[in-house]
Amino acid sequence: MQGLSTAPAERNQMAATWLAEFGDALQHGEYARTAAMMHPDGYWRDLLTFGWIFKNVHGIDAIRAWLFQAVGSHAPHAFRLDGEPFAGAIGEHRATLNFFFTFETATALARGFVRLVEDPVARGPMKAFTVLTAMHELKAFREPVGRRRPREDMRAVSGEVENWLDRRSQAREFKDKDPDVIVIGGGQSGLMLAARLGQLNVSTLVVEKTDRIGDVWRYRYRSLKLHNEICMNHFAYMPFPDTWPVYIPKDKLANWLEFYAESMEVNVWTKTTFLGAEYDKAQGRWAARLQLADGSIKIMRPAHIAVAVGVSGLPNIPAIPGQNDFAGPIVHSNGRIDKLDVTGKSLLVVGAGTSAHDIAQELHARGAEVTMLQRSSITVVSLEPSSVRPYELYRQNDGIRPIEDTDLMAASVPYSLLARLHKPLSRQMAEEDKDLLDGLRRVGFLLDNGEDDTGYFLKLLRRQAGYYLNVGASDLIIAGKIKLKAGVDIERLARKKVIFSDGTALEADIIVLATGYKPLHEAVRAMFGNDVADRVGPIWGIGDDGELCAMYARTAQEGLYFSGGGIPGARAYSRYTALLIKAALEGLIPASEATAESTPARSRESERRKRSEPVT
Ligand SMILES: Cc1cc2nc3c(=O)[nH]c(=O)nc-3n(C[C@H](O)[C@H](O)[C@H](O)COP(=O)(O)OP(=O)(O)OC[C@H]3O[C@@H](n4cnc5c(N)ncnc54)[C@H](O)[C@@H]3O)c2cc1C
């Protein structure tokens, strides 16, 4: 059996030989030969190169069938190694040969990433355990970046009356024309998508309802810092400065968002709320209603709308019997917690997700007597060593390769494989966190390891809720400094009292509802109506096709896209959303593929998610 050589020249030779054969087979339509180069347990993920969708396929037979059906007219060719092959490991494959490659299709310049492993049955060439093929740029609309950055003919333009500032102001105004794209929400997702669309010369307006870009972070509780490390949180085109801390404080990030929008020349209207829109299929345009800063309503007609309103935009505020009798304030976690006078007060935090923990910790530090009400179990992991394990890839490659490359490596692992890998990994994390978890169990804290035993990271990817990375609140709970009431609900409120479903009661002055947000689907229903919401179907959650439902890709509603979530996902996948929108505007997507495959009701998980508890 051919082993994995450590000598760079040999690795190079092995990768080059494999890629030459792979490229030749694909280029000549010999898909059985291509599929035979995969490991029997191999995975192939394709992001827009062989169809205008995200696709993942597992196993030789399925890959062969998909290649026969999908590749033909895309005419892949010009396969080339991209950089030095390197050694790696994934799951039970302790020695893999990894390499990037580039190739072209009829319309696109594409990139790929492969992990080769030893042939399990025969003495022969290595087999691919994972293959990623991903569109990088549209050939006809390349981004003017790096060495292709815009260059003016200084002599020709020196006599012009208008300067850069005049042109920026005009572009931002949209005085006599409508944008091709409206992005709802000027958070990190909306801004990165708009920045990418700008690079593709797509006229784009971001509408943001708050007074200033970044307010969404400014108004979150004071102690908040990003919970994962800076190495995975860089923004598209603009990595953070080397001087920045590992965990970014929320106000620093808020100011960065403003700075990013300015630097990337993103057109943002603040104090502008997107109210709703109707789609005119004949015109291929939306009629979007915007409420402007002065309260007036403006109708704009973009061809595409991207919803980037965060987890949902609609806080989940449960109705509690007796809430009108309660003497003190009842505040949702997205409200102004910093304005509450809490010193010496008894305070109940309802919920046990990340926000609940962070708020409980902050209010305890500000001198409140805090009790946390935990209604259902969550996953808890230590910040280190455990929480960082799932993104070890980003830590290892930090400063070694461009983050775009690490994003490709991450994207090459489909969610089904990720879930497989996270079962043993999350068990190992729980073992390492034994003291922490035992301590929590001792005080009655309800713990789980995810519904399919895959730990916090899959929860994060699927629904961004149901976990806590311990930045100190767990220690306070174990020490009894934050009190815990677990496994019960609120029966009713009295003037200064919370009565629980087990008959016990708590004297309370203030209640904070860290009860999360309604599913995004409900915000879509409110903004776009029942028809569109039903057509789009579930959002977030992993569908039966093994991809996130409705996120970043085309949806079953023409001209409607969703972007959101953590910074890494928004950074990596905004590229593909922007390419899809550009391709649609340029007429590159055949009419037969005008909308995505119907997404509704395709996932048991997402259906459950649609019905189930809010995201926290
Ligand atoms: C406590 C907490 C900690 C987190 N920590 C991390 C972390 O460490 N790393 C990480 O990657 N992610 C983290 N996240 C998750 C995620 O990155 C953030 O939630 C992030 O804010 C999501 O960005 P977004 O752009 O999708 O949405 P948001 O930041 O929520 O932005 C949405 C924007 O849309 C605007 N908007 C909403 N509705 C409308 C409307 N109708 N019209 C106009 N504007 C509208 C809002 O005002 C807001 O500015 C954290 C989230 C929370 C809550």
C-alpha cells in the first residue's frame, strides 16, 4: 500500500499525479473513473461549480450518479495544484495528504481542496476522503482586488469636477434609482455580503433600523466579548489588526462594523426600518417598504432582497400569568440591561443559554442577588481546553495561510461528516470538563450533549442556541453565588414574588427574560407574508439534503436570500450568496434553475426546530 510520504517532493508528486488523473477523468466526462478515485466512505461537497446550489454527496455510487447528472455542461478543465500539499488528519484517518487546487468551468474560476487517504482495500493510489469544489469568481466578472485593484488614469481624471467623496455621497443617496439589492440589517452578515456585492459592482443598499451601525452590539450587555477567538472572526477583505486581543469586546466590534462599512464603501441607511415587501414575478422586482429616519415611507424596487436581521430580529417574550401584578421591571435580554439599577436587588434571570449566563454573571458583579431559572437542559463546555477544539483548524492555520483557505478546509467537511466527527470529540471534551460538569450536576444543573450526542458545536451551527461556553458563570453557579432553580417553570407572578411550578417561591425585584428569539421564519412571515414564508420553508437547521435550510443559498422564493449567524459562516458563505445574486442579475442562471429546489418540509430536524423552543 502506498503510504504517506513526509518528503515535500514526494508529497507534491503524489498530489500532482492524483490531480492530473482526477482532472482528466472529469474533463473527459469519465465520471465512473472520477468516482473510483474516492474512498468508499468519501464525501464530496460542491459550492456552485456544478449547479447553482450547495450539494454534498457521500459514497462512490452516489458520487458517480451525481457527477453524471450534474457536471456535463459545466465543462471543468485546467486543474492545477495550488500551493504545497501538506499532511493532516481527520477522524479515524490519522494521516492524510491535503492540497488545494484550482480549476475552471465554463463560467467560473473555481478552487478545490482534497484530503487523500490510503486505499483501504487495494495496493494502489491514494483515495479522496473529502473533495471540495467551490466557485471562486465568475470569469466575466472578476473582482478588482489585489493586483487587479482599480487604477485610474490620473491624467485623464485630474480635470474632473467630481471627486471620490462626491461619487460616494451620490452612490449612498440612491436619489434617482433603486438598488439592485436591498440587504436588511447592518450587522456583520449584512455588511460583509454588501461588501462582496460591491466588489462585483452590484448596486446595493443596506438598511439598518438603529441609529448607528454597530448599535446591535453596543446595546448588548456590558460584559460581552466574542466567545470564540479572533483567529476565526476576521472580516471578508479586512482582517483585524495584529494588535487586537484574542477575545474582542463588543464595543470594539461595534466600532469596527462602522469602520468596515466606511472602508468597504458599503451604502448604509441607518434609522431605516424594512417593513415588508411583495414580489412582482413578471417584473422580477420587489416592492419594498422602508420607514425612513423622518418617519416617512419609501417604496424601493430591488431585484433581490437579502435578509440579515440576525438570529431572528423578534425577541421571544413569553406571556407570564400575573405579569401585570409584578411591581418591578420585566426586561428582555435584548433590552437595556445596563440601565437597570440592580445593586442589592433580588433578580431572576429566566433562561440558561449564553445570554442568560453572561447577564447573570454581570448582574452578580454589579451587586445583585441573582437566581437563574433553567427550564431545560443545555450543553456546557469550558472555554479552554474544550470550546476551542472544534475550531482548532483556525487556530493551527492562524498566520500560516490566508483565512479564505482555512474557510475552504472547513467547508470541505459536510455537516453529516461533522456530526460524525463531533460525537467522539464532544465525549472527549466532556471527559476533560469532568470537574466542571460534575460540579454543575451537584447543584442540580441540567446538562445534555446535544440531541445526537454531538456537543455544543453542532448546536451552534444548527441553531446557535442551547449551549454555554464557561467564561465564569458556571463557577458562580457551582459556588452558589448565582442561585439555580432548575427543571421548573414560572407558575405566576405576584407583586414582589415569583411562584414556580413546584410550589416554591422567590422574592424578586427584577426579572430578566433571557428567553431568546423567535425562529427567523416568524420574522419572514411578518415581513413577507404567508405565501413567501411557506414557500421558503424552514430557515436554519440541517435539511435532508445535508445543507443548512435556506441559509446563504437561493431559496424557493425567487430573489430572496438569508445571511446570518456567526462571523466565520457569514464571512465564508457571503461569497457564494454574492456570486448567486450577481449570476442571477447577469442572466447566467438558466430559467430551468430560476429558483432553488423547494425547501419546505424537507427536514425533520428543521420542522421540529420551527415548532420548538426559541433560540437563546
Ligand atoms: C451574546 C452573544 C455572543 C455572541 N458571540 C459570538 C462570537 O463570539 N462569535 C461569533 O461569531 N458570533 C457570536 N455571536 C453570534 C453572532 O455573531 C451574532 O449574533 C451576530 O450579531 C450575528 O450577526 P448578524 O449580522 O447575522 O445579525 P445582527 O448582528 O443581529 O444584526 C442584524 C441587524 O439587523 C438590524 N435589523 C433587524 N431587523 C431590521 C429591520 N426590519 N430593518 C432594518 N434593520 C433591521 C438590527 O438592528 C441589526 O443591526 C454572539 C451572539 C450573542 C447574542
